[in-house]
Amino acid sequence: MGYNISTMYIWRYFNSECECPMCKIKQIVERDLADQYLSEAVMEDAERAKVNKLGFCASHYDLLYAGRNKLGLALQMSTRLNRIIDLTKIIDDDKKAKKLTQKLKDNTETCIICDKIEFHMERYFKTVPALYHDDTKFREQNFNAVKGFCYPHFIRLVENSSKAGKYSKQFLETITQKERDSLTKLKEEIDEFTLAFDYRNKTLPSKESSASLKTCRLKVYGDFPLPPERK
Ligand SMILES: [Zn+2]
Ligand SMILES: [Zn+2]
């Protein structure tokens, strides 16, 4: 297959009833990386240098903050702040202001965990169609068992269809059909939900249609933590 990663999670989630198995895999990758950045391993010089350079995005900072190693996070942020302080030059004219803001944007809109997730996920997106090519059971049972994918992950899998080799036609037909079917079903649930707001309608919406806006969010954007609901 040529992509030296464990296929264990692919086998596990391409059986399940979830809306997108790739989101489940991404969550595991993200959790493992967060654990890594809260462990002793990140105190090694090479890792520290990467954290200093890239830092963490807001959602990954929050994820680390919610973890058990506040000291580890503080030590990493201490050296990261050194770098940002270093970049924050004292200036006194508009031309320099433009240069400074660009430099700060380039150096603060970065995240070491996002980069690493992307690195691992890129390999998963290639491995799924490759496994579809290599393994009859995966092709005929597991891949057929999934409902569909969130839109960002559907796109990534379709982009890698050539990795399914001689089965790429079958891979594309199956995945596009699945995506259309699952979106059509979602649209029906959304429509049923809107009908529940009509006072003439006496029937209660089904469980699926009540959850349809949440499913819509997952399907369009991917499965990651929701902000707390407003009462
Ligand atoms: Zn997904
Ligand atoms: Zn991030």
C-alpha cells in the first residue's frame, strides 16, 4: 500500500453508524496529539523549537488548557511569547506598520497541532481508497456500511480516488451516491423540522428531524465540539 500508517481506525470506524468516519479518526489523531503536547516529550529541544515557531490556534490552546498539565502549557507559552515579543518591534511610520502587521499575521495564524493533524489526515485520505483497492472485505462490507461523510472529508476522499487504482470508478460511484443519498435524507429531515413550526401541523417531528440542524452542522462543517447551547 505504501502509506505506512495503522489501518486499525479505518477498520473500526468504517463499520459504524456515525455521520462521518473520517471525523472520528481525526478526533483520535487530535486527542493523541493533545496528549503528546501535554507530556514530557514536548520538552525536547526539537519539539520546543517547533512550538516556539508556530504556537497553537485558539481551539487547540483551549484543548491543552482543558488538559492536566498546566505547567507544561505555561512553559511552552513562555518561550512562544518570547518569540512574539521579539517580533513586536517598536515602530513609528505607516510603511513599517504594514510590514509589521503582515509579519505578525504570518507568525500568529499558525498552529503546530493543526499542521500535524493535516499531516496525518493526508495519509488517511490516501489510505482509505488504497485499502478499497487492496481489500475485498473493506470494499464490499465496510465501505458500503457507512452512511456518508461530512463535506470537507468527502471532498478529500474524492480528490484521492486514483489511489483505488482499477477500482477507482467503483469507488467514485459508491462514494458520490452515498453522499447524495445521505444529503437527500438530511434535506427531508430539515424540511420535516420546518413543518413542525406550522401551527396547523399537529404531529410532532421525528427524533431525526429534531436533530437535523445538528446533523446539518456536522455534515457541512465536520464533527468537532459545538459551542455551549444558549438557553
Ligand atoms: Zn468528516
Ligand atoms: Zn490548531
